[in-house]
Amino acid sequence: MSKQDETAENRLRKELPDEVPATATATVDRPEEESEPTLTGRQRLVHGLWPPRVTRAQLIVALLLFGLGFGLAVQVASNSDGDSALRGARQEDLVRILDELDDRTQRLEDEKQGLEKQRDELENSSNQAEEARKQTIEKERQLGILAGTVAAQGPGITMTIDDTKGTVEADMLLDAIQELRAAGAEAIQVNGVRVVAGTYLTDSGQSVSVDGNKINAPYRFKVIGKPQDLEPALNIPGGVVQTLEKEQATVTVERSDKIVVDALRAAKRPDYARSSSQ
């Protein structure tokens, strides 16, 4: 080979790439379908819990529980800090704190006593007002009986004067009324006419008028009072019964445990007199 042919062969080798040896890749036959491994109960539980599936309601409940736990932790920490502060306080500070607590307790006790006193005063004033009201009603009833504006009942006597001769005059009946009043009579009624402090009697022919109301015999007195005082007052020697019997009138006096005086007088308002309390 000539030198020229050797040079051409060398140039041709430089232009061609080196031969790459072919490598045989071993192919491993794989099964068409791999079977899944069998899971244990614990592994299934883990797969069911993770990843967690959280709903909106569960999230809200979790936040609320977190807030509650945080608040409790802060409260416990605060109490612990307070206890720690008291444990680390000086004796003078503890004495001052105790004095302040005693003062506050005393103030609360004073306030309690003040409120109890107000309550008692209100109850007493209410009771006093109720008692005053009852006394006022009772006083009004008593005055009404004396004034003849209300009916009355009670023990007393019934005196009947039968004047067949027409000899009984107004002054004799007035003497009987005055004698009964002196003996303690509290209410008197004569033939349906109520006798009061201003009652007057006049003769009216063969009969008598009481406060302008003509009444006829027999004259029937209904008197409320103590029977043991009223009857003897009429039967004293020279008294009402003997005077009427001298005029040929028949007098009968009977005691009773219940006498009803129901004749009423209209309440009259005074023209000029007024209560001094007004």
C-alpha cells in the first residue's frame, strides 16, 4: 500500500463514528395483571381514618372545643398565678389583704342590716296602716250607730206601752228615752222611728210625734244595751213604769239576747261645721 492510500484510509476512519456494540437487554416477562396484597384489619382502619374526611359541622365543633379548652387553661393559669402571688406575698401584705376583706365583709353586713331594717319598717307601716284602716271602719260603724245611719243588733230589751185611755203624753215617752240612755242604751227605736241625739217628741192629738213622724199606741221600744241595767232602770220606784201605770197604761218589759234596730236616719251634712283637721 502506498503512502497515499494509507493517508486516505486514516481520514475515512476519522470521519466514520466508532461502532457501538449492541447490548442485549434482558426482558423479564411480567404477568399481565398483578394481584393486590391482602390488607389486615388495622391497615384497613388506618386507610379509613387517613386522610381525614372533615365536615363543616365537625370543624365548627372542633373550634368551639378548642376555644373552651383555651379559656379553661387561661383560668387555671390565672388562679395559679393568684395563688402563687399570695404564697409569695409578705406578711404585711397578707395582713393588709385580710383587713380589706374584713372591711368589705363588715360593709356588706351593714348593708344587709340596713335592708332588713327597711323591710321591717315597711312591714310595720303596712300593718299599722291596715290596723288604722280597721279602726277607722270600726269607728265609722260606731258613729253610724249613734247617728242612726246604720242598722244595729245586740242584746237588750223590748218595752211595750199599751195606752187604751189615750193618757200617755210625749213628755212621758221622752222621760223613758232619757232613762234608757242614762242606763247605757246604745240604740233605740220607737215604732219604726230611730231615736238619735237630736230627736224631739211632741203631742199630736191622741197620739205622739217623734221627729215629726206620728206614731200611735201601743208604743213599742226596741233598745240595745245591757239588759241587766236597762230593765231595773225602768222599774225603779217612782220611775218610768210606775208613772205610766198611774196614767192607766200597761207596760211590759222583756229581755232578749238579740234586738234588731233597723230603722235608719238619712245622714245630714252640716251646713257650717267642718272637721278641724281639714
